[in-house]
Amino acid sequence: MNSDDLDLFARIVKAGSISRAAIEMGVDQSTLSRRLGQLEAGLGTRLLHRSGRGVAATERGQRLLEYAATVAGLLAEAEQSLQAGADQGPAQLHIAAQPTLARMLFAPLAQALRQRYPRVRLRLVEGLASQLLEQLSDGGLDLAILYVPEHPGPLRFDPLLSEGVRLIAPADCPLPGSTVAVGGLGGIPLILPSTHHGLRVLAEALAARHGFGLDVALECDGSIALTRRLVMDGCGCTLLPLAAVADEVAAGRLKAYRLVEPEVRRSVGLVLGRTRTPPAALWEAARLVRAQAAALVQSGAWPDARLADG
């Protein structure tokens, strides 16, 4: 005997006949009769009085109805409790992003997640791609927002948006106009991260594809803020998305040249971690990331960004 048997028996008694119960349940009458017979045989007792006017519960059938009502109530209570817990969301969420992406997304995303899951313990992590990928593989992150590397390997990146990459130069840079051809980067002293960093890999890939050598003035594995400072102080130029330097460019402390022939863009993607957080909560967090990114791009608050197709 199981909860389905109890529900079937209760429905037959409530309908007052096996034929009427079969119609209400959308099953064949013979199937219903067979299952009722199996229930009575399993319990070793008759549960229904049968007559030409229908069926009625025997004394033992009435006792079984009481148990059926108790079980149905417990199942309904369990369902409501679990649904309420699911609506409250996971106990914690660990979300990471690379610096520029964190700068753009974390504030509106935190507000959206707090509104959706008021009780969640939210941890936001900013770091370099190599650090975040290691934490993803170790199960320490639920979701990461990353620039898709030149060679993504086995990781599955769900496309989010793309950003243009600019040549960022000191305010007194003598380069004319607002664009620089990719092939012209070979004659410009650059401040770049060391070889493991995504922007360095991108720069080397551009040099290989377009036949020029990089002029690396110095390597800097510090923060973007430090790189901006070095450029402002005339130590060289760098490659960054406009969002990373928008305030400094607007204030005239830096210049930003669009890279053309061809245009250079970096894709941004979502990576779900292998954690114990329920998949539904991860999908909802990813949906909120998408919604906040879309709002920023569509409002123009995320400069030089385009939403991914689809």
C-alpha cells in the first residue's frame, strides 16, 4: 500500500461509485476495479460495501479513510514547506567576476539578488581569471562572470555580452583621431600583464594574426587601478575595455582609441560552478545576471558593450 492507493480509495468513496470515480480520474473502470481488488487483497479485508446504488466504506474502510486523510494532509504540508523553502532561495551564493565586470555588475546584481532572496548569504568575489577558474574547479564558486579566453578549454561559457577593447593612452598622446589600426600596435609601447593573463594572450594573438611584434614597455600584474595610474604617468599605453577607464577618459586624464581593421572585441560569458547549490537557484542567479547586464547595456551605462545574440 502506498499514498497512490490511499488517494484512489478516497476518491472512490467520495464519488460513491467505481464508474463515476473512473470518469473523474480519467482512467478505465476495469483498471480502477483491479487496483481496488489488489488493495483489499493486500490488506486482507473488504473496504467497500457494493450495491446497485454504488459503493460505501465498510467499518475498516472508514478507518482507512482517516489514514488517507492524514497522509494527504502530510503530503500537502511537505509540499508547501519545500516550496516555501525553495522560494526563499539557497542559504548562500558565491559569485565571482573579473575586475571590470565586477565594477559594472556587482552593485545592481547585489540589489537584485537581495530583493529576490532576502535571506541569502551573498559573497561577491573579484579576481583574475586564473584565480577564479581554480575556485570554480574546486567547487568554491556558484557562478563566475568571465571574459572568454582565446582557448576556453573544456569549460562551458554561456554567452552574455561583448566589449570593445581600446588602446588606452596618456592624455598628451600625440596619436591623431579616435581610432588605431590593429597593425599599428606594433610601434606603441604597451603596459601589459604577464603571459598568463587574458589581455596579454589577446595582445599576442593579435600580433601573431596581423604580423607585428609587441613592444612591451613593462609588465604589470597589479590591479587595473595601478595600470591606469602607470598610463596616466606616461609609462606607456595599455589595452582595456572602455568601461574600465570611462571616468578617466571623460575627465580628460586618459585617451581611448577604438581598435579597428578589424574591430577588437572580447566576449563575456557565465560559468556555473559544480556546487551543492540547487540548480534552480543557480539558474535564477544567472537569469538575474543577464537581466542586470541587459539593463546596463540598453541604458548605455555599460559603454561599448553589446548583448550576445539570443
